[in-house]
Amino acid sequence: MPTPIDALILQFLSWVDSQTPTQADVLDAWQSSCPRLSVWEDVQIAGLVAFDGSRERHVVLTQAGRQRLESARAVSRTAS
């Protein structure tokens, strides 16, 4: 069973994967002043997301982020 922060990180990674949001989109949707809900900062520190290099600064999954998301999806499929 994932911890609450792990569940939020997986939700964030799934959202990024389905949306390809800009940095502004991420900050609008995920920025928090609560130190216990630092999902945006946590995924950056862990190297799970990066900017795509465009002017819009789209946020994309890194290889590590994609592996973490796929691994969680595989576990979910086998559990059901």
C-alpha cells in the first residue's frame, strides 16, 4: 500500500503524462504552501519530471518518472 505522498506523486505523474502541462499549469494545480504536500518539489528533486526545453516550458516525465509510473500501473494490474 503506497503512502499518501507516494499516492499523490503517482497521481501527479499520471496527470503530467496525460496532459503535458506547462510550468504555469503545474503551479496553478499543484503548488502548496503546506510543507507536507510538496509534490511538485518532490518530483523535481527525485528527477521524475523535467522541462521539455520549449518556450512554454512543458513539464514531461523523465525516464525515471515513466518507469515509476509504469511500475505502479503494473502493480495495480496484478493486484486487481
